[in-house]
Amino acid sequence: KCFEHVSNTIDGIYKALAMNQSAQAFLGPENPEEPYLEGINYNCVAPGKRFQPMSNLSGGEKTIAALALLFAIHSYHPAPFFVLDEIDAALDNTNIGKVAAYIQSQREKMNIIVISLKPEFYCRADALIGITTQPRQMQEAGSGALVSCVYGLDLTKYQPIQVEH
């Protein structure tokens, strides 16, 4: 039941993440006659490209494919929230914008914390949280103590801005 749902959902999610209807994602058993004896094949065709094995996709294309699979599984059995750590590391600015736009479009269905150092991602956030050390307080507390300070900023009060590339 889960596999059927994910295999039927993943293509639409991949198209939404890529923001391109020519993108394709396929999920199927390696052995259709005896699906429980072997693994699962997952393949994606990036927009404007021909079919190739997943191992030949770029890091950014693999990231988009992995997120599509994650969100397809989530659509079957939702988690309370996600923590996505630097998922934009292999993405160019255009694809960061696409992933951020997809996450924004799903904000009613998903709670997501994204850890990112790239303005293309965090300028679209609802809130920013910064954590830093306090060197003076660390010295006062002794050499072995780590003192940190957490800052939060609610961005929903401000107008969104366009990031210049």
C-alpha cells in the first residue's frame, strides 16, 4: 500500500520540485514478478535531459530526486516535522529557489526546519534562528565551558524581497 502510494505520487512531487512538467520520476520493483525478493529501482529524468542512471546525475539533480522521494514518503505517512541540514549544498541558486518555493507551498502540510547558510534559501523563511558563542562569557566561565546565545527573528512581519543573483 505504501509502495503503491509513493510510486504514484513521486512523479508529481518531482515535477513540482523541478518546476518543469518534462521532469520524470519512476519508482518500481527490480523484479515485478516477485517484488519482495529484490530491491526497488528509482530513476529520474531531469528536465531537458535524457534518461540516465542515478549514479550519472549531478549532485543537484540527486538532491532534487532525494527530496522528491522523501516528500512522497511523507505524503503517505507524515512526520511531525523535518530537519533538513544544508540540503542546498549541491544546488545552484535557481534550484535553491525551486526547493524553497516547494517548501513554502507545502507549509500547511509540513513543518520544516532548514539549516542553510545561503541567502537564496533563508530569505524565504518564516523565521531565522542564529546560534553563536559568547567568547567573553566563555572566558569568565572557565576554559572548558561552552556558552552560546540563541537569537530568533520572526520574518512574517516583513515584506518578502527578491534575491539578486
